[in-house]
Amino acid sequence: MKTLNKAVARYNGISLIVRILIGLIAGAVLALAAPGAGWVSEFGNLFVGALKGIAPVLVFVIVASALAQGSSKLDRRFGTVIWLYMLTTFLAAAIAVATSFMFPVTVVLADAAQSDVVPQGLGEVMGTLLTNFVANPVSAIMSGNYIGILFWACMFGVAMKKIGSDTTKTFMANTADAVSQIVRWIINLAPFGIMGLVYTNVSGNGLAIFTQYGKLLALLVGTMLFMALIVSPFIMFIYLGCNPYPLVFRCLKESGLTAFFTRSSAANIPVNMALCEKLGLDKDMYSVSIPLGATINMDGAAITITIMTLAAANTLGSNMETLYHVIPGKVEAAEFVVSDRSAVTDVPLSELKCKKGILVAAIMRNGSVIIPRGKDTVQVGDAGIIVSGDLSLHSLTDILE
């Protein structure tokens, strides 16, 4: 037992970031040396599963406990926090769009996921959002519906503040502390999880995975660094009127690196709460704003989603220019501009395995309109007119089976 305790103490004595880097290297080495050792990949599955499982519970208990314990009302500062959350998330997405056009990248795409329901407008999107607010609270926690989790946590916390006894509120605080401790234990094992995740990717794709995604990773990290080191400090300078970089570097060191490697904003909540306590901030404020920010203020997620979406669009090599509803809800005619090579280009139309109900009505090339026949091909620079009863076409390659 003493030997085990010494090993654990030595493990915990090493910086988490150093341990994560060691896990990354170990995963790559094991994948090359023993690609058949599938048990290594289970470390990654267990790590990701544990984070996904505990994060919704963590958000609920922390928000509910914070509101139940709160000794003062949230003042106008909280409104400023919400505004900054919205502003920085928007700026992160906008900057990601700009960097994606400045440095276009492509990705290796797996088989496309099929969606049974495609939103048909902003009204439907807003309706789904509002429905998620009042979803069954147990179902929201089980499915990771953070909008619903926040709503019910706020309701429960406010109700407990009014009618809960001191003993009950103490129990809620202890529960929040216990769940936070569990999250710390999981994060402490992140090196093993990352080792398993790297093993899975390298054993399946070889070291080529690093070259295939090297440019994409560089674009993602570069955009995130620009947001963290240029844009966010500038906003902080405007509001604080002092040099923001000492605070920026401390936050990156104690919180940012952990969030980057664990890939979970919710699981990073205990780290951020501990940092706020060290900084001497108002607990009534940060105990609510930190969990809220982990749910709605995800600059990294905004950058990642935007860049990945545009990278996928670049990979598909075509984009929809114009959409006509020939028979609303049944038949559409879409114009796709072919900007790069793909599975559709330079192949005779007669050899393409198209879905049923697809008609290549016309090909426009160098100002001329071609009524296509079987031997004709779609080339880079063309615009194709597709008539289809499939209302889910988003790129020219979607016409293929």
C-alpha cells in the first residue's frame, strides 16, 4: 500500500500538462508498436464517457446550490457578464470565418450522417430551442440538454432558497462539492484518456493522421490563440482600463490549457471556480456565471464548429448558389458551383451512381449552357442545375448514393 501511495503521490506531483503530453506521445508509440492492442483505446472511451456522464450532473448541482445559497441578488454586473459572453462568442465565430477564408483547409470526411428532420426556418429553430428549455429535467440530464439543465437548475435553486432549511442548503453545497471532486479525479486521469484517444486514431490511420489534420489543427489553434491573446485582452482593457495580460496568462496557465486538452468546458468548471476563489472574486457572482459560461460562452467551440464546417464545405468542392422551390415541399431545383475536384467531377454522367429522383438538368460552362447527355462530365468551374425530390441536398456530391 505504501508503494502504491508513493506512486500516486509521484504521479500527482507532475504537472497535468506534462502528464498529458506524455500520454499523447505514449498513445502514438503504442499505436505504432502494438496496433492490435485494442484495450488501450478503451481508456479513451472511458475518459470521454465519464466526462459526458458527469458534466450535466455537475452543471445542475452547482447552479442549483449556488442560487440556493446566494446571500445577495445578482446585480447589473451579471448583465455585463451575459453581454460579454454573447459578444465574445460572436467575435470568435466571425474571426473563425475570416481565418477560414484566409487559410482554406480540407478534411478527410467519413460517411455522412443522416438527419431525419432538417429545420426549415428560423421559427422552427426557435421553437426547438424553447422546447428544450422545458424538457423533462431527468431526460435533459441524461441527454446532455444543457439549456434544459440550466433552466430547471435555476428553478430548483430559487425555490430552495425560499423554502429550503439551512440543513438542506448545506446538503446541496456538500453535494456540489462532492461532484466537483469527482470531476477533479476524472481530469486527473486525463493523460490515460488522451493516450487511448491518440492510440485509436493513430492505429487506424497511421502517422498520416497528423499530416492530414496538421493544417487544420494549426488553423484551429492559431485562431484560438488570436482570440485569447489579442481580441479578449483588448475587450478586457476596454472594461478594466489596465494591462490585462497578467490575468490572461494566469487564466491560460491554470484553466485554459486544462480545458483545451480535456475538450470539456463543463468538466473544467471546478478548475475555473477554484481560480475565481484564488482571485478573490464574489462567490455569489462566479458560482452562477461560471456554469452558465461553460454552457453558452464557448469561444473555442464556436471557432471549432465554424472552421470544421467551412473545411467540410471546401472538401466537398461545391456549394449551393441558388435554390428554387419548383413544387414547395416536393421538388426543388438547385444551382451548384463546382469550385474543386470531387467524386462528381470528370466522370461521365452515365457512370455516376445517383440517387433516385435526381436529374442533372443543365451544365453551365464558360457562359454556355449544356444540356447534358450520358457522356458529358461536370468540371471544375462549372455550375450545375439539379432538379430533385430530395430536399436535403446541400452540395453537388449529395446527388450520389
